[in-house]
Amino acid sequence: MAFGFQALRVQSCAIEGPCVSGAGHPENSPDKNTCVIHVEPCNDRPLHVLAFQAVPGHDVLRVNGEDFTGLVAPHGVVPKGLLVWRAESSAGSNAGFKLCLAEAVARAPSAIPGDIQQLEEALLDAPAASRQLQEMTWMVSSGSCTLNTSDGCISSTGYPDPYPNDDACEIAVANDNRRPIEVVAFDTESDYDGLHVDSSPLYSGNSGPEGVVPQLKIAWSSDGSEVAGGWKICLGEERLAHFVDLSCGFESRLCFWKLSNATLAQSASEAHAGEWFVQAPSNASENRTSILESSFNATEKPMALAFAYKLTGSEDALEVQSQMINASWASLWLGGGGQATWQEAVVAVPTGSTALRLLATTAAVIYLDSVFALNVAAGPSNVSCNFRENACGWIAGEAWSSDGEEMKGHIASSSKASALSSPRFTSGSPGALRFQTAVASGSLQLQYFAGGWSTIWRDAERHHSAPVESIVAVPVEAEILRFVLFTTDSQEEGDVSVGSVDFGPLELADLACGFETGLCAWLPGAFNSSQLSTEATDAPDAHTKTGIFRATSNASENRTSMLESSFKATEKPMALAFAYKLTGSDDALEVQSQTINASWASLWLGGGGQATWQEAVVAVPTGSTALRLLATTAANELIHLDSVLALNVATAPENISCQNFSADLCEWVIESEELLLLGGYPYYLLSWRSPTFPSIAESVRMQLNLREAEAEDKSLEVYFFATGRWWLLWSAALGVEQEVKLTLPVGTECVRFMGRLDGHRVLDWAVAGYTATHTVSLVRDLQLRRKAVSKPILTLFAGNGQHTCAILTSAGELKCWGANDAGQLGYGDTQNRGAGPSEMGQDLPAVDLGPGARALQVACGNWHTCALLEGGGVKCWGMGMFGMLGSGSASDIGAGLGEMGEQLPFVDLGSSARALQVTAGRFHSCAVLEDGRAKCWGWNINGQLGLGDTQQRGHQGGQLGDELPAIDLGASFVVAQLTAGILHNCALSQEGQVKCWGDGGSGQLGQGDNSNIGRSPESMGEALPAIRLGARVTQIASAGELQLRTPGGNVMPSSSPSQSSWARASGPFILPPAAIILCAIFQDDSLKCLGGAESGQLGNGDNRHIIVGDEVVAGYAHTCVLLSDDSARCFGMGSYGGLGTGSPEPVVLFQLGCACRSLLAHPAQ
């Protein structure tokens, strides 16, 4: 007992005079050891801790009945009675301790080994230094750095001489230290040799950690190259904290807090964030006891303290108290227990406070974590800040700093987090936060606090150095906002920046959202279990990219709000465009608007039962201040929403013209702008959309003047919106300056341009802040004008046979003329029409398709005709021998009275199936369905039905409807257009691929041989290769037996389709189907026809240009052309009246009593 310690039970602890150390210290401790040390009951000498490290939950030192673990040591504690050390951690854990009784050292004998001998001599020779050493809170725990006993400072190896190469040391620091580092000297190799203080960036060169308060460890390292003069650092006087210093994640340290009746614990599964937290054990027999305290400079304004807590016992309680100068403690907040999960609280701290403490009563265990000190603002508008002059009351976590332009966050390791927090503000003001962010690595989220933290925005993990602006609606109940930078297990570092932030009201234009980063300017409604899903696995389900909003079943509820947004009153008519998918047949989606002091009004209602994405454009009236989307969906069904965009409204299509896109978008809006990696290759995609306008009733000419491309590999696509979907009108690679003339067809409501730039250089441009205007400037100007039309508009159709049809689009009426030997004209007889007088014009009746039926498209086979009706139904008539009418019978229809009109059956395409296109071959018919599938019926000897056999279908019952399979073209092949030849078919996918099957006797299937395809199951699906055409195809057509030629007149090579199939890869021209001729209209409105001229169907006999107008269609041995003056000419064989001239003579102008136009485009997506 000479020096106060006496061993009662020791395994391997060591008593060295006035000091005692754990087993094996300072080397690795042995596996599981215990020792009990007795201290004189009258001892009044405090403990000085030279080293202390214990694994929380495994290793404990009990002094005076209080447990010390982790890095919380009994420094300054006056021990009485027993000291008990119990180590349960495994060998090699570095757990251990070394303690001394401070005053006893002066009376120690001289024969004390090692550092204790040095300590004794220093205390005897330098009383002032001894006092500093007794208070010292750091030590060199490993390596060759030097702790100077004369002044308590630590220096690099050999200081003041240069340090060696490949040097390292670690300095352990008490986790309740409040003393800042004072740099005496600092000279290291910049960026390579230096100090890390706790988790700080590297201090190197001549920039030392002056003023930094360490609370865990200081690590030094040098590499193997250059050396420098070295460094020396000391601990200065303990400073009083400021309130903002109280933020603490307790990651191995206490920051500016002091523990009592509590310990630091480590468990990633238990912690609120990170791995460490404060844990207070049971004190059920005591009154409420302080577990965490801090003193600080008096606050000069209201502040707030946020923290996370968990009170597991039902009777547990946690209280926050504050103290002012010369005042007693005052209660600020009291929380009750019984919560098995982490709760969060924000407590107001009054002006003049100088101390805080947290007290607890617990029968079980209380947990504390994630403490944040916050400023206080009057309202959310006060969080706006440009971060240039100051932080505007935002509190930066340890990973955040200002560079005078923006706030930058940097984390140098994985599984870490740090927050940039706004002032606490008074809730209740609706609005949105506009902000700029750049995320080079790691992840960034924007969260709000309203009784707990919720995420309202997250970066889409497309890392970029250039700032990106975002707009996010802030819920009215929000009290605090914060940006959280974090790294996951797989992210080695996080590097982000936050530019200016601005809170203010929304405008309708801000409602655009692709749901990639969150709900954008929308807030969730009251819909049951609505959820946002943006995981990569959802990418195939998304309308564009990977983001998607989903809402699950609310079968037991009425129509309920799914998304809502409030904004400044609109001053002009606007429109809301969006994509949706309602999978249940009884699902419904509704859009409502609200004006000031008015109730909600319905704007649009959509029904369900659609397995594919649909698109809607909804008019929003002037004066609207809010929108909401309501939904009803059945059990096990989902509602999908994506691609929301606010559009301007034009009164007419001419008003979307724009003189200079580079200077002004002319109310066009940027729809999307994205840098993508597709197959490891970068693509920069930009889409911009025109104002919406009333559906046009007549064609409109659109002229684009394109600039010379400023970089290689640029392309432009032009789409138009009609009948509820987008259609590709034109596409081409860009290079030289050019003028493009296009025609917007009847029904168009909006126009979209999509530009693409591919090439690895785009990555450099993206880093440099590559902007949308660069790609928009590809289009120099845009002019739209109407063509004068004085008569109703028709659409011409011809096919493989010797008859022709036209649709009066204004009324949906159908008229046909030419050969009629099987009733293919649909007039209830077999009389040919068009070759005799008084058979055309007003004397030609409309085909009776049933009451109210409106024809949208017609397909002419050799001896039969099929019409697509409004609503997606299909009716066929004429020869029925091989089932090509789809009537379940082989009988002809249309040649006898009473067979047309209501008596003419619809082709059964399956449950809820609706067609978008029909096409017809010699003895078969096909339809493209709205879900991107295709079905064919009729003759099948060559496998032209694409079903892997030669069985004909449609001539008897049980062969159609759901029993008729869709053609298998591969899992990812979505049909955009289908065209039928005489005995074969070709399909175009939405991705621009072409596949053909059926008769290949003339090489028309494009596989380089004469084999048929489709007669066996193994020849279809993924086994059927796409034709190699060398470019993305935008339109296809096929008919009779003609060698395929390019627009320049060159014959395609044998590896490409060489017979009666045609694909347009680029250029604003149209090549229609033809049997023994091929005709094309070029950009300059000229027409060129190639092929056989036995019947004069070329129109001139020598392949010279015929200057004509807009459209051309071709039949078996005749061609019809729509002229620029809205009249039409047909030339070629006229013996059956197919020219409609009233005479068998060719090339004679005919009159139908109206002018004609054609809608020649195909679905894009």
C-alpha cells in the first residue's frame, strides 16, 4: 500500500509504484483478463490517465462503482475502495490502460523504469511543468513521434531535424478534450506528408491544424520521397464552447459534452447514424439524473437543439434543461418512453443560455445520438442564402466548409455522414426550395424535419462536377431543412457542393418532374400507401429513365389525392402533360384544379385497363392556384405516373414558330437533359417540346433551318403528338447547314425535337457545364404555315390488289374503287367502279361500316380490304377463302346485300385488345395492337403469320381472340409499324430495328438467302435476327416483286432485303409500297418512280422527276399521287377502274369531289 494501490486478485495487471497498468500494456492485451486493485479508503489523490482504451460492451474499468469503457477514462476521479478491470474482448484488441495517482509520484523511489522514471524526474525538477502534465490529455500511442516532458508538446521524429521517409505515429487524445492545438512549427511535403486530426483532411505543407480541437486521435505519416523540417504542436488553454459547437455524432468522441452516469457505446446496428452513441443504463431507484452536460458562451439570440433518442422502457423519461448566468436550471422539454425505435426532437433554447444538460430516468437503457445545434429564423424564406458572404445561419457539420462561393462537403472514407443544416423556422408557409448542387462522388440528400427527418430529394447518382439546379416542394409542416452528405460501404469518399438556396412560391412551370430525385415540386396526397420508387430494377417499368411514381391499391377508399401542388395563380392558359399506366380495368386517374376561394374542379378523367404507358395533355385554366391527381385502384393493382411537364399553350400551330432558338426558346420548354452511358458509351440527350395547340384539322407545313453541326455525331429527331401518343415524323444525322420541309398531319397537338450527341468528348463538356442551349442551337429557326384547303381532306390507300380506297378524314367516311370481283369494295355487289362514267365523285357511295363508325385507316389486299375504326376495332371484307377476313368463316363478305354495316363483324383480337394499325397481304391480314404486339390471320403456307407453323387461321371458330397468339419477335421487340408484302411481313420496332418473315423466295426477308422464315417455332423470337441496315430505321413498306433501291437509285447488296421490302433510315422522304414499281417523294417535293412500266405506272417512261406535292401510294399496277394543288393523279393500269378516271386510259386527272392527303408516319413510343 506504499503508493495507494494493492493487488487483491491479479492475472497479469502490473503495479509500478504509483501506477497500475492492464495486462500486456502497451502491447496487445491477452485474451479475456481480470484484475482487482484496492485503494486506501482515505485516498484523496486523483487518477491521471496515461492510456485508456476499452471495447464498449466488452471491456470495463469500474471506479467507485462507476463503469468506464470505450474512450471515456476516469481522468481526475479520486478512487476509493476497489478498482475492477474486466476485459472480455479477444486478444489483439489493443484494450488496456495505464493509471497513476498524481501526487504520489513525487514520493516515489528513483528506481522506476521507463516513462515513469521520466515522469518523476520532470515533476521533481519543474513544478509548473508537472501541473501541465497532470492535466495532459494526449499521448503518443504508437510510432516514433516525441512527447516532450518539459512542455507537454508533441513533435515529429527527430525534430528540429527533418523527419525520415516512411515515418508514422499516432497520438491518442481524450474524447472530452476542449483544448485547441497550437502550432509551434509546421513544415512538411505538401499533399503527401502531414497530419490527420480525427477525421479531418490532410494538413500538409505549411498549413498546420492551428486552433483545431482534437478529441480522438492525431495521425502522422510521411511517404518515401521528399522530407522537410518537421512539426511541433501543443495543446493550448481550454476554451469555452460556443453553442454551435454542440453538434456531435459521438463517433468515438464527446465533442463539447461531458458524460455522467452514461458511456459511449459502439454498435452500427444500434446507432441512429454512424456507429457510436451515448448509452445510459438503468437508474430506476434514483431521481432523474444528468447524463450529458455542456457549458458555453451565453447565447445572444434564440437557438435550437436537435437530437435523436430512444427510451425503451414505458416509464422512461428524458428531459432537457438550460441554465442562464446566476440562475437555476429550467426545463425546456420532456419526452416519455415506451418507444422501441429512434425518435427525434427539436428543442428551443432561449437567449442568454450558458449551459444545457440532459437528464434521464430509466428502468432499462436510454440512447442518445445525432445532436445538432441550430440557429432560428422567423420563416422558411429566411433560409435563402448564396453562401458567398456568410452561411446565413446554416450550420456546417465537420465535413462542410465554405470556399467563399459555395458550401463544399468532403468525406474521405466510407460509411460516414455529415449535414449542412438550415436555421429552424416557423412552419406553415407553402413553397419550394430552389438550389444548385454538384455531386462528384458519394451521395447527397435534402431532408426536412417535422417530428422526424424525411427525405424529399436525393441526387440521382449520376455524378457530375457542373452545378445542377433543382426545385423541391417543402411541406408546410417542415421546421428545418438539411443537406446530408454520406458515403456507403462501397463509396470510398464523398465530394459535393451546394450553391445558392432560395425559398419561394412555385409557378406552374416548376411542376415538371421525371421522379428521378424525388417528387420535385409535388407533395404526396392522402392516398393509401403511395410510394416513390427509383431503383434500377424499376428501369424497364419507367416511362423514361429509371424514376417512377407508384401508388398501390386503395380498393376500400374513394378516389383519393395521390399528388398535390400549390403555385402562384396562372395568368394565361397552360397545360399539364404526363404519362400514366393504369393496369386494373376499374382503375381511374383524375386531374383537378383549384382557383382562389373556389372548390376543386375536374379537368380530366382517365380509365384503366391499359398494360402500356399512355400520355395525356390536360388544359389548365387561367387563375389556377393548385393541381392534384386523384386515383382509385383495385387490390393488387398499381398506378404508375411519370414524365410530368408543364406546357405553354398556343392558339394555333403557326404560333410555335421561332426565329432564333439560340436567343429565345419562344415558349418551348426543355423536357429532359441527360448524360447517359449506354453500353459503356456516353450519349448526351436533349428533348424540348413546343407549346400545345388545338388539334389541327388540316395539314400544316413545317420548315426547319438547321445549323451546321458544331461537333461530330449529332442527330435530330422530330416527333408529333396525335391520338394520345407520340409519332416519329423525321430523323437524320446532322452535319452541314440544311433546310428541311415537313408536313404535320391532321390531329397534331404538339411537336417535340430530340437531339443526341454521342462521342466520348461529351464527358469533358459535361464536366465543364455543357448546357442545353448548345444542342437547341442546332435548330436555327422554325416556320409553320397552313396550306390553303378548300375541300374536305381524304387519305389515299392502295395495296397489293387492283383496287384503291380513300378516307374522308373529316367525317371518317370510306370510299373504294377498282376491281370488285370478290366484293372487296364493300358495296354489296361485284361491280367494278371507276372505269365508267358517273361512277366516281359524288356518285361513289361511302362503304357502310355500321352506325357511327369512323374509319381511320384502310389496308387493301389482293381481293380483300380491312379497315381500322375509331376505338381500335378492325373489320374486313372481300374474299374469305383462307380466313383473311378474320370472321371465323371461309365465306366471302361484301358481295351480297345485308353483309356490310352492322352485319359486318369485328375481327376478334382478344380481350380488351385495341388495334393501332392494319395491313394486308395477298391472302392474310395483320394488326398492330396498342401494347406493341402484333397478330396475323389468314393463309400461312409460307409462315407469314409468324406463329412457327403453316396452319391457316381465321376460317373457322376457336382460332381468333385470345386463342390467336401474338407474333413472337423477341422479348424487347415492341412493334411500332407492320407492313405486309404478298406472302411476307416486316415489322419495325420502336428502337428502329426491322425483322421480316414469311416467303423469302426472292430474298425479300433480308437474310442473304431465299429461305422462308416462320414455318417452325425455332425460327421466330430471339432466333429471328434483325436486318442489318446500318442505321436506325424510321419507316418501312413492302409489297410486290421489286428489287429494293435506295433513295439514290442504288440496288441494295444481297445481304440486305432485295425484294419488295423497303426501309427508310434517314432523310425526309417517303417510299410507299408498290408491286412492280417504287416511288419516292424527296425534300424538294419531286417524285421519282422506278421499276416496270408496262402499264405506264411510272408516269413518264424515262424515270425523269415529276414535280408533284405531298403524298404517293401504289397498288399492284397503278400509282396515285397527291398534287400540291390538292388534286390527285393516278397512272398505270386502269382496266378495272383502279385509277378512278371513268375510263381505262392511264394518267388522267380524276376528281373525287374532294382533295386528298395522307398520314404517313408510324408510332415512335
